[in-house]
Amino acid sequence: MYVVFARKYRPQTFEQVVGQQHVIAALQNAVSSDRVAHAYLFCGSRGVGKTTVARLLAKALNCKQGPTPQPCCECDACRRIAAGSDIDVMEIDGASTRGIDEVRKLRENVALAPARSRFKVYYIDEVHMLTGPAFNALLKTLEEPPPHVKFIFSTTDPQKLPETVRSRCQRFDFHRLSEAEIVGALQQICEREGLKVQDGCLEAIARAARGSMRDALGALDQLGALGDEIALQDVLAILGAVDRRLMAQMANVLAEQDTARALSLLDDALSTGIGVEDFGDQFAQYLRDLLVASYCGTDSAALMGGGVAPAASGLAEQRDLFTTEQLIYMIQLLREAALRARRESTGRLALELAIIRASQLSALVPVQEALEKLDAEPVIARAPAAQAPGPARNAAPSGPNKKGAGTLRRISEKLKASASGARVEPAASATLPEGMNRDEYLRLAASAQDPDVVEDALEDGPLMRAFLRADKELGLNPQRLRRRARADEEALPDQEE
Ligand SMILES: [Zn+2]
């Protein structure tokens, strides 16, 4: 009979558990020092080992050699608990056993002495699903538990538990497993099962599992059923995952601002059957990793790759491709597109637009960057007009027309207001346009925040030239600014979600 990997390789000793060292150490300590609490609350997302650790604790308490932090795994109690068939260790599913009647029955049962073991252990999974009256009934038991009873509750959603219940439990937070931890565990299983996997397969499985060992093992089960040799192509198809190499290529192409190539790469990805939403999510995740790598290095545990070599190696080469602001901006674009794809049939279009905009970063982002920096620094004093030489001087060397004069006055006023806020330096890498100093540039960038100014600039020759001069190096093309402003207006309702 085929036994799924999650069951076949469920850890039988504390040492075999992947991750969660903080929980294991504390529990082993409690057992050896005879300070096991009467109720524990295990919190954490699905598939991170809550049930496994609950069974191990039950074994530690009831092992014939115990209570011991190293249960023997051989005695009757250990075997029965491992099989989930011990009458003194009750596993209850909070989702299906959630009413007052069930909890009343449980309370009656609690009063009885254990049948064969030292302790009766009640493990209630998804305990937050219990009804209000059921919680009240449970609370009475928790207040005065008989000494032979231990409760272990687990939940993916601790906030939904009444405070009265939470406060009576010792709480442990289980972490999502890192990709490195999952890959390590999968490698061992592949060796024992004689499964041959191509490079990158296990990393792709781990990434898609998002910290859940159970999900990762489920995927491996499914792939193992295809044969003893696992190809990356199959893995990606089953997981709905985008090839990491393709994403690395996409990042390069976007950095080169090659829009045509970016669109053709996107088409390649989607033609393999990847969903629009999946691509948006996963590429955003990839850029997020670049962002993390640029700050924390490519061996950071904060990377989704958790420092896994193949995933990290590409990041090392690419982490300086983009500025922080560019990465944040692209991630936002992709997330918006993925959200749209979730709701609309035109999701592909949304994603293509996001990719197009991401491929024209130099035109857009420096402005954004400058504006954000200016926003971050509040205006503390107004500089006198005479001391605030703004781009107005540069903008109108040949004397503006009447309409232009009005626009320049407005800009000048704005510049005066923001003069003392313009102390932020542009990125060190940015080259300033000829004849323009840093402060002037920042002020011009600040004025570009106002869509009306941008509109006016489009109709005013000298002003237009000033913007274009700045655009060459710094991205102040009024056409693009206008498109950007309009797209932002359209995107606004989405952001409120
Ligand atoms: Zn034992």
C-alpha cells in the first residue's frame, strides 16, 4: 500500500523534526524538569509540524521509559501514539467536533483516569473553530484540570480564541519553514526513495510550499508518481510555478529597458500554461528577494530561498540592477496586476501593462524617488523668493509667453514652499543635467508632482525644454509624467483593498 510521504516520514523523535527548534528545546526542557504545563497552545500556519510535535509530546509523557525528552519509539505507548490509535491520546478535529455537546462529552471523559498510560492527552486541532458555548464548557475544564490530563490545542488563527482560553495555555508560535529547511528534508527523502531530481526541482517545490512541509511533501508525492526521474519542467507544470531562470532573464531585460524582449519573455512564460496571477505573484516575489538581497545579502534567511545556493546565486549578480525605489515600484505594479487578474478577464492585459511600465523605469522612477524623499522631509521654513533660484530661471531664458508666465509663477511659489525641503541628495549614481544643480533639480522634480504643472509644461515651450533637459538624465518627461499621473488615478480604487 502506498503511504504518502507526509505520513511515511513523519518525525518519530524530536531530533527528526525540521525547524521549530525553539519549541522543541522548551518542551524537552519542560519534560526533563517535570514542568509540563497542563495546557499548550500551538500557533502557526498549516503543515509546519504542530500535530507532529503534539504527538511527540504525548510520547514523551507516556513512553514506558518516561516521562522522557527522548521517547523510546519502541514501547506499546510510543507505537500506538505514532499510529494515532492510543485511547489515552485523543486527537480531536476542532472543525468537525465543535459544539457544546461534544465538549460536554469531553469533560465527562476528562474526569476518568487514563486507561493504560500516565496521562490522558487531548489534542484539539483547529481549536478556534469551537463554538462560543463549547469554549465556555472547555474553560471550566481548563480552570481545574485533573492532574492526569494534558491539553494541546493547535490553531492557525489564535486571534479567534477567547482571551480567557489563551491566557490559560502556554503558547508556542511555530514558524514557517525556510526553503533551505524544506529542501534539506526533501533531499533526504529523495535519496531514500531513489528519486532522481533535476537541479532546481526541490527549490521550486520548497518555494511553492511557502513554508509548509506538508505542502512540499504533497507535491513530491505527486511528482514521484510520474516516475523515478523528476524533470524541472514537470515540477513547474504541476506547481504552476514560473522558472526561476526566466524570472532572472526578465529582471535583466527590464533593467536594459528592452520592452519588446520583456513582452516576448512574458509570452513565453504564459504559453507554458502559467496563470497571469501566478506570474504576477511570483515575479513580485522574485523582485522582493532582490530587494532583500540588496540590503541583507544573498545568504539572508529572510530570502524566500532562505539562502539556498541555486536561488541565491542569481540574486548576487542581480541585486544591484535596480534601486530600492525601482524595486518597490515594480512590485507594486505587479501586485496591482495580479489583483486585477484575480477579478477580471483582462488580467493578461493588466500584466502586460505592468511589464511595459516596469521596462521604462528610468523615465519614471527618479521623479518618484525625488518626490518621496521630499515628502519625507517636512517644510520647516519658507525661503525668501530672492534666495530660491528655481528652474524658473532655467526654464525661461527667452522669456515665457503670457500663459507660461502664470505657470512659472505657480511653480515659483511651489518652489519657495519646498525650498527648505530640498536638502535631500539625489541618488549618488544620478548624473545631473548640464547647467542644473542638485537643488534646482530637486525643486523641479517637486513641482512635477502637480499634474496641473505638468499639463502646463506640455503647452509652454521654454518650460517644456527645461523639463526635457532634466528628463534626459533624470526622467522628467512631461508626457510620461502625465501618463503616470493618469495611470495612478485609475489605479487608486485598487489600492484601497
Ligand atoms: Zn516509548
